[in-house]
Amino acid sequence: MTTTPRKQRPSKPEETPVPRHKLAIALLLSLVSSLLPTAACAQQNPHSATGISAQEVETLQARYDTLDKRVKEIEKRLSGLQLAEEQSQTAALAKRVAALESNALESKQKDNQVQAPFTVVDDKGVPIMQVTAGSVRGLYVLDAAGTTVKGVAIEGGDKPGIRVMNSSRQGWFGEMHDGTLGAYIAGDSGENDIKTLMSEDKGFEVRKNNQRIANLGITEKGNVALRLYSNASGPKNPLAAVGVSNSDNEGGVEIRDAGGKLLAKVGSDANRNGNVSVFRDSDRPIASLRAENDGGGLVAVWNDQGNAIASLSKGANGGVLELTSLGGEPMVQGGVTGAQIGVVRAGPASTPGGIMGMGVPGSFIMGKREGGGSGE
């Protein structure tokens, strides 16, 4: 036996309940309105069957006016309450919308976060970029083969920086092993095979076998210098240096041996006169060539005590050649007299007549002009 299912009655839509205060006002207005026609009729016909006198009609009218005034006051108050309620609902709605927007933004931000490590590949599955985590944090842009043989890396961690690599070289800009900032070009092994280096404390360096062979930078006393090294001398003892002298802030050139011993120097003295000096076992020159304050020049050979034992200089009448003892006392002097005659005098200068005097026979040699005599 087949049972026919009963048809369900469609549910009535829920009706929104009317507030009680509005029902009370509506009932009151309905009651008063129903009395007014009767009162108006009695006012026109005092002998009507209703039995309502004109005075009672006036009383009812006065009550109606009072009620109407009260009703309007109540409506006004209710209107204010309704406005406040609507404003409260609007504020609550705005707060809810703001909360929804905040939740949506937070959700969107979470959706945009990707946890490392991960790899980005192209449509063929070849890696384009890698992001690493852990102790070695960084972003690597890979080559066409998907490897780091040629690529760019932005590295984080203890030594952040940017690295550019090809098949045999790499460049770096970032933090160095000593904590300073720098840039270098190196071989495959990075800092263990630096070719050129620029850093905040070392200036600009050229290296061979990762050892400094040239450096342009600031010296310990704040002067600029170019220093040249060799693998034999090591990175601490330059064989040649060009820069500003630490003593008088004048330019100079120094040549040293592998042990740091000074061999030759080109520079200037305290009077801003240029000089060239050569050295052997100490910082005292053994020979020098320099400009003099009188406008002439001086070539000198020096002993270990710092005395010029031989010199060639400018005199009043021409050139002057002078030989001294080890103690610095003049012994032989050759020059030109006022009459432009050559003369060689032998000393010592402390004997009577001296080198600058006429001397005794045999103590000097003086030239003479043809057809004339000698003269001073």
C-alpha cells in the first residue's frame, strides 16, 4: 500500500513584533478619535439622544488637545531614542566591518607568507631562485642551468652581503671576516683567494696568492700612501712607498729591502728643498743630492757619524769641491778664485794660512792664464 506523503504547509514569514509603546499610542489615538465625532455631533445638536452637553464636549476637546500634545511629546522623545538607537547600531555595524576588514587583511598577510627554505622554478621545472634558512640565510638567483655557478646571492646571517658569481670568479660587497665593510673580487674560494680588495680600514689592495702586493690607503698617521710589496717581503714590509711624509707633510718616495731596511729616499727637507738620499745600515744617508737655500745644489758623501766627507757645491765664483777628515775638518778644497783661476788648496784648515789663505809653498796649486800671471 502506497502512502501519499502529506504536503507541508508553507511556513509563514516571521513578523517583526511592534514595540509596546507604539501599540499604546496607536490605541490611545484610536480611542480619542472615536469620541470626537460623537462630541462634535452633540455640539451641533444639544438635544441629541447622546445626552452629552456642550460643556462636556469642550472638556473632551480640551482633554483631546492635552492628549494630542502629550502624544507629540512622546513621539518626539521616541524619535530621539530611535535616532540614538540607530546611531548605536550604526557604530556597532562600523566596528564589526572594521573587525572583518582587519581579519581579512591578517588572513591575506598570512596567505602571502611562505616559509623558507623554498625554490622557485620556471615552466620547465628548472630552478630560478632559492631562499635558504638556518645558519646560512640568503636569496640566490640561479643561472640558466639552475645552479649557483653563475648567479647573484643576497646573503644574511653573521656576514650579510651581496655576492655575484661566474664560473671562475666571484665578487662580494658586504661584511668581511674582521667585521669591517668591504668589496672584493676573488677566485672560487672567496676570501681565501682575493685578487683585489677595497675596505674601510685597508683602502684598496691588489693581491697575489691572497697576499697583498699593492696598497693605496691611509697610513697610521692619517697620510695617503701607495705601498708596493712582494711575496718575499711579505704584506707588512713594503719594498717601495709613494706618499706624504709623516714628518713634514711633503711628498716622498722610499725604497726598502725585504726586511724593511731603508735603502733610498726621495723627498724634501724642512726648508722645502728637494733631496735624494741613499742608505746602508742606518737611517743616516751615505750619499745625497739636494737643493740648497742659496739656489745651488749639493752632492755629498757622508760617513757613519753624519759628517759630509766629500761634497760638491756652488761657490761664490763657481763650483767648490771639498774633502774632509773623518771628523769633518776640511783637508782639500778645489774651487775658482775671483779672477776666475782654478785653485786647489791642501790643509788641514787649522794650520797657519789655512786652506782659504795663501799657505806655504806646496800647500796649494793655482792655475795661470797664458801670457799672464796667476791671481786670486
